[in-house]
Amino acid sequence: MGIDNETAQSTIRFSIGKYTTQDDIDFAINKVEEVLTTLRPIKLK
């Protein structure tokens, strides 16, 4: 993808297609928010 390893390791890539619904997108956004809320307080090495 032409990016450095550190950036690649801190990136989430999503793909959507013609059958992806708004509900699918909303579901994914909500799940990512849940995970980030859990992970942000954790200090990563």
C-alpha cells in the first residue's frame, strides 16, 4: 500500500460493495467504537 510499517499496524481498512447496506456500515462503526473504547486505556508497548 506504500506506507510504513508503523502506520500499517495502526490502520483499519474497510471495503464496501454494491450489496453493503447502511446497516452493515453502521454495525461496523459501532463495533470499532466499542473496541477503541476498550483499547484506548491500555498502554501498548
